[in-house]
Amino acid sequence: MDTGDDWTLYGKTGWATRNLNKNMNPTLGWFVGWVEQKEKLYIFALNMDIKDSSQLPQRQEIAIDILKNELNI
């Protein structure tokens, strides 16, 4: 998914919807994966409420911001 000098990020996004009044309304989004860095493995999962599809990119943006701060990737 992404790589740097001493790390590799692997991940998968998901999005669950439910049918309300014949409209597909997004309800839940997630981004899960792991980072391999200097022979260590860090597993992560982010789960968030999604009100509309414009918020979908935030799943990865939020998780990657946290990983950058915590792991210095």
C-alpha cells in the first residue's frame, strides 16, 4: 500500500451500509492493517461513523496521521 526507507504499510478499507427507505445510507467505515518497521510488526484498526461518502477518505487519512506520529513513518 505504501512504503518508506525502513517501513511498509499494508491495509484494507471497508464500508458497511444499511438500506433505509430504499436509499443506501453509509453507517460504518474502517481501515485495518499493519506496519512492518525495523523487523517489528504494528497492527492497527480504525473504525468510524460515516455520514456520507465524502468522508470515506478520512479512514486512511486519520489512521496514517496517527501512525506517522506514533511510529515516525
